[in-house]
Amino acid sequence: MAKVGIADTTFARYDMGKAAIDEIKRNSSVKIERYTVPGIKDLPVACKKLIDERHCDIVMALGMPGSKPVDKTCAHEASMGIIICQLMTNKHIIEVFVHEDEAPDGRELAALMDKRAREHALNVVRLLFDQRSLERQAGTGQRQGYEDVGPARI
């Protein structure tokens, strides 16, 4: 049985891990391992532990960087750590970040966080069980959390 890791943070203002787990369970039969850390810069280690110690086949890294310039820097550093972890383990880690300034208020932010987590959870299921479905979507302008923009045409 495939195993999916969910790495999330207490800093986020919405429980994206719960939304991702719900969506994965609705669309597959996999074992789920969750590892919650304080903030986004802790996510790379959480992801590596999920892969190395809990033997996950794929991991989602869910976090909410704040809106200040230092938060953007921290998000970049966390992303770099996640990329390095992918290269070290040869496993996909689907990064799902929603910046606090992507929505004007808490309600819209929560809706965006829920939608992005769920849409990326479906990508996890596709990567595990139907990777060719992603090939069929190549170049179609998919946007997780927002309306798709569609392909550019020549």
C-alpha cells in the first residue's frame, strides 16, 4: 500500500493538512503519515523524516509564509530545503504554500488554503496512481487554488 506524508505547520492560519488528508482519503486508499512542525523552515526536515523514517512514497509540504519581506525570504529558504530533500531522496515533495497576502481577509485566505491543499492532494494521487493524467494536462495552464488560466495559443 502506498504511503503519503503530510508535513504541515502550526504557524498556518488554516489546517491545510486536514484538508489534504480528507481529499486524499476521498480519492484513494493509502496510508497517511502526518508530521506537524512550528514553521515553514522546519518543513524540509519533516519531509525528510517522513521519507526516511516513516517510509513515505510521496510527501506534501503545506505552509503559510507571512506577508512581510522576511517571510518571503524564509519561504524561499524553505523551498530550497524542500528541493534539496527531493534530490537527496529521489521522492516527490509537493510544496503547497499560501502566502498570507494572497487574500484580503481571513475568510478568503482560508478558502484559498483549503482549495490549494485539496487540488494539490489530487496531484499527489495522480503522481502515485495515474501519472499519465498529468501528462494530458501539460501546457493547460492549471492553477491550484485559483481558476485555471488555460493554454497560450500560437
